[in-house]
Amino acid sequence: MTHTIDTPSGLEALGARIRDARTITIMTGAGVSAASGVPTFRGDGGLWRSFRAEDLATPEAFRRDPRLVWEWYDWRRSLIASCRPNPAHDVLAQWSRRDGVTLITQNVDGLHELAGSRDVIRFHGSIWQLRCAGGCGTASQPWDDRQVPLPTLPPPCPRCGGHARPGVVWFGEAIDTDVLSRCLDATACDVFLSVGTSSVVHPAAGLIARAKAHGAYTVEINPELTDTARYLDLAVALPAEQALPALRVWEDWRSPGGSGHES
Ligand code: BV8
């Protein structure tokens, strides 16, 4: 039976449970960056030119019209470049300094790293990385490119001159095997928090069920209840930027200065 909390004042017990946990795994989605101004995928106003992510974030769309797909990514990169971490990112950056904490994100925006989180497991890659679309030998070695806007669309692969592609995982593409293995291992934890995700996209959406099967205490932080309700011990129906600071898990929580936010 899922217990629901919808006011910050009811979070003490969860804060204490997290403080006392030996291992904590957090998986975040687009909702954690919403307060930073990064549009979510399936929320209002989150879509671009009425396209759906599922229509553009695919190898087929890229093969059909690489320029259109790159216009979408270049637009997102330009938008994200002006976004800063919010208190949700800042609190998770503080937590990630503790032993036993694993942070997995489905987001490709890099805001967890900007807030100071270390060793972020990027389940779907990074919008700030490119890799050769032609597999000229650099196919598995992405490179960083933070230019906004990009000077040429599609950008060229510096090695073969063919098209580069965004260093993200598209629909129909497999998750990196090492990344997936680390995430599956991390579901064997005391507390699993799913923060700001609609839990629609697999295999990421399946991690909470595995954590539950491992005996983890499972929590969702999302103003909307998602389909994972059947795996939840606790639903926190609050925005992440309110709920995470309100947990006051480690009283010495201070914004690490990366984003200047107070709780
Ligand atoms: C694969 C990178 C196999 C690109 C992304 C099983 C069942 C059903 C379907 C499948 C399945 N297995 C596979 C599939 C197919 C597919 C899939 O899941 N389709 C879905 C749409 C049905 N999955 C795949 O294709 C995956 N690959 O399975 O490969 C394979 C195996 C071997 C060999 C070959 C192939 C790959 C999927 C990866 C897709 N790439 N992103 C890019 O970003 O451009 S997914 C994309 O969606 C983003 O990464 C995003 O993170 C992710 C999930 O979305 P959310 O983060 O949840 O965002 P959303 O807008 O949906 O929700 C936001 C939530 O936040 C809402 O609930 C809202 O209420 C909440 N919120 C809002 N504000 C706040 C908040 N919460 C807290 N605080 C707030 N302030």
C-alpha cells in the first residue's frame, strides 16, 4: 500500500530513513530540471515544434533528415546552456559526496554535474557530447563539444568528415552495457528514490521494480503519481526542488556555492 505525502512538513521520517540508510540510489528524470527552465518531454509546452521526442530521438529520423534532428538538438543545447541547477540538483550534489550514494539520471542536460555531483551515471548519455554517426572508429568514443549554436549542422566528425550525431541514446538503441550493469547493481540498495520522471521510458522505468524486488524502500518524488505506484512505499506529491531540501537529510546541507541557492 503506497503512503502519500503532499506537504513538506510530513518528510521527517523519510529524511531520517535516508540518513540511516547504508546505500541510497536516486534516479532522476526531466522533472528534476523543470525548475531550471529545461522543458520536460511529455509535459505542457515541453515539446518542440509539436514534434514528439519519440519521433525525433531515433536513428531512423537521423538517417531520414539529420539536419532536422540536429536543429532540434541545437535548439535544446542553446536553451539548456542558459539554465542553471536548482535546489534539487544542489541537494543531490551534497548527497553524492557521501559513500553509498549512487546517482543515476535519464537527463542529458548535464545540470547534475554543473551542481557538483560526482560520478553521475548518465543512463541516456549527454547532449554535450557528440560521436561519429558513421562509426569511423570513433563510434564508441564520444567527444565534448559545448559550442552553442553549433557552427555547422550536422557537425562533421573530425576524423572522417562524415556526420557527427548527439552522444545520447535514442529510442530503439541499447543502453551502454557498462552503464546498465552499474544501474542494475545499484538497485540492490536500502532506499531507491525515483525523482521527476514519468516512468514511461524503459529500461530506466524498470529499475524501481528491481529495487523493490531487492527489498529496497522505494520512494517517488513527483507532483503526479505515475504507473510505478504499485512498486512504491511512499509517494511524495511535491516538486523535487521543494521536497529534497525539505528532507534536510544532512543538516550541514548548504548550497555548494555552484548555484547560489538557499534551501
Ligand atoms: C531500448 C535521450 C532495446 C535522447 C531518451 C518496454 C516497455 C515499453 C517500451 C519499451 C520497453 N523496452 C524498450 C522500449 C522502447 C523504448 C521506450 O521505452 N519507449 C517508451 C516511449 C514507451 N525504449 C527504448 O527504445 C530504449 N532502448 O530499450 O533498446 C534494445 C536492446 C538491444 C539492442 C537494441 C535495442 C532507449 C530509450 C532511450 C530514449 N532516449 N533520451 C534525448 O534526450 O534526446 S528518453 C527521454 O525520456 C529522456 O531521456 C527523458 O529523461 C526520458 C524519460 O522522460 P522523463 O525524464 O520521465 O520526462 P517526462 O517529461 O516524461 O516526465 C517528467 C516527469 O516529471 C513528469 O512525471 C512530471 O510530473 C514530473 N515533474 C514535472 N515537474 C517536476 C516533476 N517532478 C518533480 N519535480 C518537478 N518540479
